Amino acid sequence: MKNTTQPKRGRPSREDAIVESKFTKRFDDDNGDYSIWTFDLTKNSNGPIKTEMFYKKSPTSFEQDQENLPLTKRKYVNEENNKVVSYQRAKSLNII
């Protein structure tokens, strides 16, 4: 008569492991900015369900960025169709 209680083969089951379904992670940048990612594995198992960005100092506006650039690198707004155009196109349309 054969013994039917042989040991199981292969990798042991992970029934013992406790897996958190809701957790958050914080990611810090070099310049002091950070983001918080919220995970809920019951809703989405592939990625976060919410991300929040926190900045150390407020980002500059489009106009402030343009003031720091040389004239040939700036972007200009075409008033006829409200599109942003480059320096050469703005010059040909007589915007500047």
C-alpha cells in the first residue's frame, strides 16, 4: 500500500503573507519638491489611484519664463487665432 501523504513539491504557497491593499509612498526630489502616491490594490493593481505634487517654491508663469529668454528663443501669441508662434513667424506676421 502506497503512502498518499507525500510532501508538496514546488514553491510554498503565500497564504501566510499579509498583503496591504491600501498604502502611500512619498518621493522626494533634489530641489525640495515631493510627491505622495496613494495606492489601493483593490481598485487598481497596476499603479496609484491618486498622486499629489508639493512644490517648495511656486513655479514660474509662462510670461516670467519668456522674459528670461533671448528674443530669438521667445514664443509669441498670434492674436488672430490665439496660437503660440516662434520668433521668426511672429516677425513675418508683424507681431513684433
